[in-house]
Amino acid sequence: MQERHHVVVVGGGFGGLQLVHDLKGAPVRITLIDRRNHHLFQPLLYQVATTILATSEIAWPIRHLYRDRPEVTTLLGEVQGIDRAAKAVRLASGRAVHYDTLVLATGATHAYFGHDEWAAVAPGLKTLEDATTIRRRVLLAFEQAEVEEDPARRDALLTFTIVGAGPTGVELAGIIAEMAHRTLPDEFRRIDTRRARVILVEAGPRILPAFAEELSAYALRELGKLGVEVRTGTPVTDCTAEGVRIGDSFVPSCTLVWAAGVQASPAAQWLGIEADRAGRALVDQGLSAPGNGDAFVIGDTAAVKQENGMPVPGIAPAAKQQGAYVARVIRARLTGQPAPGPFRYRHQGSLATIGKRAAIIDFGRIKLKGGLAWWIWGLAHIYFLIGTRSRFAVAWSWLWIYLSGQHSARLITQKETMRGDG
Amino acid sequence: MQERHHVVVVGGGFGGLQLVHDLKGAPVRITLIDRRNHHLFQPLLYQVATTILATSEIAWPIRHLYRDRPEVTTLLGEVQGIDRAAKAVRLASGRAVHYDTLVLATGATHAYFGHDEWAAVAPGLKTLEDATTIRRRVLLAFEQAEVEEDPARRDALLTFTIVGAGPTGVELAGIIAEMAHRTLPDEFRRIDTRRARVILVEAGPRILPAFAEELSAYALRELGKLGVEVRTGTPVTDCTAEGVRIGDSFVPSCTLVWAAGVQASPAAQWLGIEADRAGRALVDQGLSAPGNGDAFVIGDTAAVKQENGMPVPGIAPAAKQQGAYVARVIRARLTGQPAPGPFRYRHQGSLATIGKRAAIIDFGRIKLKGGLAWWIWGLAHIYFLIGTRSRFAVAWSWLWIYLSGQHSARLITQKETMRGDG
């Protein structure tokens, strides 16, 4: 084993896992490093934030996935840098892990466009902790409104603002509006949760810009039916604990969620190569880092162009395709076969849900919207979950909500001072 | 509504919920105050700590339980004191809630016998956060052992010490030993998790002292089969980040869990009445606080004697019986019926599990142990869960573990510096 070609993969997201999966049986040993012990199914993370799913339904311990692959070693660790000359990954613990081939699949996080001070009041949604933080703040806002005597403050507590109208922003806004207007009204005695405002702010001209205009227009109408106020064409200019400034007008709002902007992980910096404005590593057409061919960058942290000149989107299927591609390259090199051609991205479609009954799907030529799209969306997501247990558990949670209308994971956990209250 | 007799209940545990349930239809309005938004099914909390169940499977938002009871108002708030003359509960937010009848059902927490500094290294198990803290520490210990080069430190990381051998301590020790010896071995490459040590320390002469001696002896044998080292008759004299001192000998152990000692909530202090050594309020035979009859104390925070002179145990069925009793007293007073006699506790039995296949049940005359007891234990707990959704979800999680041997909630969440590591 010890003499085998050593592939070190950093990041257990969609790209990293696909790579490890596709290297099964190749003449390599693999070390997979992640700073989390779990793989996260990010497309459903917004459902944890909105009390629909439990954390363990969309996350799996990485090392458990490879229990039957003795050539795969999983390490919990945080990368601090890479020594390309010595071919070693340096971890925060001080340890160095030597590689023959390195694959960086370290993903991206949200960006505040130079306003990192907004992070404390407008959390983004990338990790399980982010999701439970948002869940706690949304639920606490209703609780605090119930005991608030000052009407202005009560209105601010019942105003929820989501910044950014990509799929995540639309999905969060839809579910929070449904909670306020349909799930919660019977449970409060002093406030009418149906009076809660959910505001979705988008700097660009329309919501869901990655979708065809007709689907975007449909989503806008559906959000309107759910009671979401959509404000397009105006950027957010300030976020504070009291509210949000949209263009020139200040909206008192105690709960803000950030669903705009992407900042890649520092993979380019570690490798000492160029990055684009969002920090994504500029790799060549074979997803290699310029310099020599022993380091690859895949997924949200790589800047890759499609044939039409558009960037490959930062979505799970793109990361998986890149992981599969690099696995083919590594396999070809080690077995002396001809190298595959340049990486080509095949766009399989875009999906987004609006509330609990409607969705839009853009397959390019085929476009779907409404209830059928929602069912396809649901079945696709259950299919892509890992393992029988999770598929059953998520299907059960959804079925339960569908039948009863009641969310199952409405827990306020972790300690955080109740804002503005003792 | 506003003129109705106002019952204020503090605490949404088993006692408080039973009281509210049994006051249905009585000529009262009810305000239920808790500092958490959820009721917690504490008997299964150890399963969250040991990666078997998800938090949302054993906790429910309190206000959701009373959505169909318009006379019940739920408040999220922390009690700071009680003004008996003014008949008002003072909350941390500064607000005062007036009552006609007050019921304190505020429970208990773990006690470190004057060594509160042990709390940081030896967390107890009372809240959902406690459970995720213990889960994180247990899982991180294995992760860190996998990357540790120093053999002595690696052994300390693979030594888990549970202090206190009541049902919770026995249940935690059994499941952690099963994880180490059966669930995890295939997933690690550098350590053999079967070499992990699980030590259960009990100051008293035997484990599970509330059970008959033969059941206690059976549990001891079963723990031995699972590889748990039991040390009875020796108190823990120190807890540090490096390990635990048991009597005079120091055992290097990086993960400690505290399952000993009980400290009641400050209900007695709030009421200005006497308490026993564990802080439990000394109430009269009708569960009233001495002074006047408008304040009751029930559950783990009340000191009540059985007819045989033994104290009523701090378990869920006792709290529920007291909640039901006080509901009868309130109802009788308001409808002019004769008051019920003094509270009488009916012990229905004691249950504990050892690992995933064995349990003991002590009904007094009937004693059960082994697989049949385990099934009765499981069915009883599913029966007592709230709501169809949770019953299905827990049954599914257990069935999955029973069939696959794999735990489903092995997530390290929340931020805590990896101990002794970068």
C-alpha cells in the first residue's frame, strides 16, 4: 500500500466525493482531508434553516462512506498551506501530508462585498451551524414579537429580509412566508403572524437570473401569492441589528439572511496561482493548476469556462462532473492510457422551489413549472441523497409536512443572547 | 377570558405539560413560561449524545402542542424571581406576569458537589446542547486519536470516562462502548477503535442502586460483555482536561461525561421556602408551598416523601403524577368540589438499557431482563413520545440501527477548538 501513488483530496463536498468514488479500483491510495467530519447535502440546507429537516438528514460522516475502501484514509484537519516544491499539504496541527497528486475541492462561502461587518447581523447559509443559526433567529423573532409591547419594535421583529434572489434566497423567502402565514398563526396569542413581512431583495433586474425569463416571472408571481415582497434592481447598502438599508430607504427588520455573493476558498492562494475576482483559481482546460500537472482544482473554488464562454456555475452537478473528469485523468496517467480531452461541462438543468407546492425546472429546451415540477424536484433530491436511511427519513419528513402542514424541526438551540431582551 | 382564574405554570417539562393537559376544559386561562421553546423527552437524551437520534426526534416546540387551546398562552422567558405578596412572576426581560395560582415545575440540573470547575471538562446531560456537546467530544476524540503520533496521548484520547452509574451513566457507557467496539472499527486506518476504553465510575457500592440487586448484577455482566470497565465504591476526586482522578489513582482520559448528582432549580429560593440539601423545595402533602395555597411545586424541583418514607424519585412518571394531582386540586377549588387527599406516588417501575439489545425492568414484584425487556423498553418509549411524526421517526431510526448497525446522527457541529490541536 505505502508505495502506491498517493492522491490527496482536500474537501469532502460533491466534487471531492465524486473523485474518490470514481477512483475505486485505480492503483492509488487516497487521503481525504476535510475540516468537517461530514459531507453536507447543501441543496437542502435551506430546509434545515427553515425547520423542515433535521441536520442529520442531510449530512453524513465522511469516513463512514469509505468504511469498505481500505485504501481511503479520512482526516479531520484544516489546511493552512501547500508546499508545491515538497509536494506536501500543511495542516493547522503542524502536520504535513505528502502527495503525488493533489486535488483541491474546498468550495466557496458567501461574500459581503467588502462589508464583513454585516456577517454578524446577516448570516449566510453554507454550514449546518449557519442553518441552525438562521433557524434560531427566525423562531426567536416570533417569540420575541409575542412578548414585545412596543408596536414599532414588534413590526421590526416580524419583518424578515433575505438578500439575494438566487435559488437559495427564493427558497428561504418562500418557506419563511409559508411558516408565518400558514404554519404558525394558531400558536400565538398576542401577535398575528400572518402580518409578518418577508422581503426578498435583489440588486439585479430580476429574480433567479440563471433561469429563463418566463420561469423567473412565474416564480415572482408564486412568491407574491405566498406574501413575499420582492424588490429587484436595488442593492442593499447597509445591514444593522435594527434593519436593512435598501438603496436609500431604511427598513426596520430584526432578522436578516444573506444569500448573495460568493467568495471562493483560498485554494489559488495556497497554490500561488492567479484567481478571478471571486477568488476562484484560474485553472487550465484540464482543471490543472498552471505550473505542473500534479495539482488540480475542482468545484466552486475553480474558475472554469463553458464552451459558450460563460463560467461553469457553482452547483453540485458541475462539481461532480469535474471530480469525475479528474478521476479519469489520474487513472489514464497511471495506467499509461491517452489523456482525456479538455473538461466539458454538460448543463443538466436548473431547479428551484417556491414554497411547498411549486417549483421551476429549466432543462434548456424543456421548461417546467408548478406542481409537477415540484414533484420532480422532490424525487430528484431524494434520489441524490446518500443512503437508504436518509432517503426514507427525508421522504417521511416531507410526506408529514405535506399531509399535516406541520414542520418538525422547530427547535431553538445553542446559546445566543435574546436580542434586545434580558 | 381576561377575568378567568389565571394559572401560571413555569416549566414545560413532563410535570408542567401534564398539568396543562389535565386542566383542559377547566374554568381557567393558563400561561406557560419556559426559557426553552421546546419540551424535551429527557429519557432518550442520551441517544442524541451517542449519535443514535436527531435532536428534533425528541423535542417539540411547546407552543405547537397548544395550538388548539386558545386559553393557553406560551411565553419564552427566564424567571428571575417571584413576588408572593403581589402574586407575580418576574422575568429577566423585566416583565411581571400576575397569577392567581402558580405552579413551579422547573426541574433540576446536574451537581458537581461543590466542584463547578469540573463542568467545563465533564459536561452533564440535561439539554439538547449538552447532548450535542457530548456527541461532538466523543466523535472528536476518535478523530484526534486517528492523527495523534504520541501513543500515550492517543490512549488518553481513546479513554472515555462516565461518572455516575445511574440509568443515564449506564446507558451512555453501553452505547459508547458499542460504538467503539462494533460501529467504528472499519472506518479508521491508524487506530483500532476496539482498543478504546470506556470506564464507568460509581462512588456507591453498586451500579443502578434504584434497581433490585439481581438486575444490577445482570447489568454489570452485560456491561462487561460490551467491554465497559466498571469501578464501584470509589469516588471521583478530580476532573481535568487530561483525565480523571478516581480515589487516589489518576486515569488519563480526554473525554469525561458527568452523570452524577442532582441540583434542583431555585424554585424554593424564589418562593422563600425551605429546601433540602439538593435544593428541592420542601412542600406539604398537597404539593403546596408553605404559607398560602396559591403556589405549588412539582417534579424534580420538589422534595416529596412516599408513604414508606423514601423520597419520590426524580423521574418523568413522578412529575406527571404530580402535574395531574395539582390539576385536580385546582379544578376542585374552582368548582367548589371537595379537595383531593394528600398526593400519593404510585411507582410504576424502573427501566434502563444496556447497549442496543439488553434492558432491565423492575416492576417491584415482576423483574425482567434481556432482549424481551429491551423490546418492552423500546415500545414504551415510542408510546410516550409526542405525536405520530416522532414515533415514526424514532422507530425508523431504531429499526435502521437494529438492521444495519449504523448510527445515523454522527455529526460534529458547533464550534469548539479541537483540544490540544490547532
